[in-house]
Amino acid sequence: MPVSLAIRDVERGARPEDAPPVILVIDDDHLTRDSLAATLSIEGFDVITAATGEEGIAHLATGAPALVILDTHLADPDGFGVFRRITAAAPWVPVIMITEEEDELDAVLALEAGAADHVTKPPRPRELTARIRAVLRRVGRQPHDLAPSAPSGAYTFGPVTVDVSRREATLHGRDVELSRKEFDLLALLVSEGGHVVTRKQCMERIWRDRKKGDSRTLDTHVKRLRKKIEITPAEPVHLITVRGVGYRFKP
């Protein structure tokens, strides 16, 4: 009996709350793409597929995916470039990246960039399904309309400018390379305009998928930010620690 795949465009906001999660698969290999679609459809997911990064980005607006599966080795643009555009357009949507089995570096880069998880090619159906369900449990299903509000606007302090809407930061007019989480943290702090942001607030806003109390990663990201934007990282003048409470951005 032929399998009927649940692959279709879904209008944003038109899905009932009990509808199955929509998974967006972006892969330029049609065999892998079709195989993933079949597997996920059988597992009860709604599936949207895209053969190019541009097509995938377009589906973010119309398909309201709960999760994206993205091949790191797309031809044009490359997978990491597409990943950055996804996180800029819909930072609340988790991404599982597909990496080559022998390419450990890509796996590391995917996780450091902020991917929710990664699987090696070819993905094993049971493992992939388990990882998708685990990620969705961690982050929760957040429809586009209910996604957490993000700060917007441009901020300048000394030689540093942060454009939240464009997700760009510059130092003395030169681009500062920030990971997704580093930028989100910087944007959160600068948007509060001098008010203290508690450690708990940082974790809940930036690392919603982390276990409560696991905030060592916050300290690591603050240290990295200071190295990139402070003149003397050991004596910060902008990213100030409020001992026992959290952090404050000083213009």
C-alpha cells in the first residue's frame, strides 16, 4: 500500500493547538530529502521540504515550523549561512543540523553556532525521531504568534554598535563575529538600558532548553563577549557583574 506523506504548506496561525508539529527539512539531495519526509510523516509529523536555502527561508514565514532539519553541506548558500539566516529570522525555532559522518569539525561548529542538536549522514530514522522529540520537549512548541518577544533597535556604546534588528555588532566600524547565543545575550543586556538582568532571566530568555541551575555556560558567554567588545576584558566597563544577582550593561 503506498504511503501518503503529510507534506504541505501550512498557513501561519491556522493550525489547531493539537495539530502535529511541522518539521521543515532543508536538503539539496532529493533522495535524503524524500527519505526524511517519508520517515517523519510515518512518525506523525507534518513535513515541509525545501531543496535550497532560499526555499527553506521562505517556508519559515508560511509554514510556521516547530523545528528545522538542515544539511550543513548545501551548495548555495552553504548550510551554516542558511542557519544564520534562520536564527536571525526565527530565533525561537530549533535547528538540528545534518553533518557528514567523518566531519567532526562540522558537528562541533554546528553545536557552537547554537544548533539544538546534530545527526550524521545518513540519519538513522529511530535516532533522528528520538532527537526531534527530545528537542521539542526541551524547548516546547512555540507557534510563531507566541514566540518570545525580542529586543529591537540599534545601540551604541563607545566604539561598539549593536543593531538588534539586523543581528549585527561592530567594533570601531568593523564587524564583530558573535555566535547566536553571544549575540542574543548582548542584545538582551543592552536592551535593558542599565537595568540589572538576573542570572535566572538570562537563562530563561537565552537558554530555555537548559536545566535549571545550569548557568556555568552563562559565565562562559559573558567572558567571551568581554574579550570581543571590552578594551580590557579583565576590567570591564560595559558588561558589569552585579555580584550574586546578574549582569548590567553600562553604556
